[in-house]
Amino acid sequence: MSHQEEEDSPIQAFEEQTEIRERIKDILGKFVACNNEMNEIKSQLKTLKETKDTLALTIQDFMKQNSIDILSSGGVKIKYVSKETKKQTSKDKILESVKERLGPDAFVALLEELEAEKEVSIQETLKIVK
């Protein structure tokens, strides 16, 4: 290696690091801008969903009170459907039922065994800290 190449090496390294820093800075700026835009869109979507839900309740009430199964407007048909469904059993109810059947000691042992068998996973995310 010549004397000139030895002198250029630290300068080149510094210039490369400066370029990398600028690229990272640019990428971070784009990331933050994208995140902010997504948050704004999420907020707008939430507002639209709330408006839609309010309108849907109004339409449902109207259709139910007037015994209307299908409404038609501007080529769009809206059908009112009412059906019975069973609620799922809550986690607390299941745990209480298992505890009653097994007894407190066996129940605690079962919970400890299940906890020990849990698979561990790692989730990596980026969070913007203000």
C-alpha cells in the first residue's frame, strides 16, 4: 500500500460513515412521516367507522320498528337480518368450573404446568418515542 493510500483510508472511512449517517437520517425521516400519515389515516378510519355504526343503528331501528326486511335506495339493497346466537363461555367461567371440578390444589398444579409449557417468542418492533 502506498503512502497516499494510507492517508486516504481514514478520510474515505469518515466520508463513508457520514454518507451512511445521512442515509439513515433520511430513512428515519421517511419512517416517521409514514408512521404519522398512518396514524392520521387510522384516526380518519375510526371516525368513519363510528359514523357508519351510528347510521347502521338508525337504519336497523327504522327497519325493525317498521317490520321492513329490505330497503332499497339508488340501486343498493340493505337487508335486515335478526338471529339468535349464544355467547361464548368466558375465560373466568371456564377457570371457575375447572377449579370446582379439580379442587384448588390440582387446579393450581394444572395452571403451573400450563404456564411452564408456554412457548416463548420474541417480537421485535420499532416505537417512536417523543
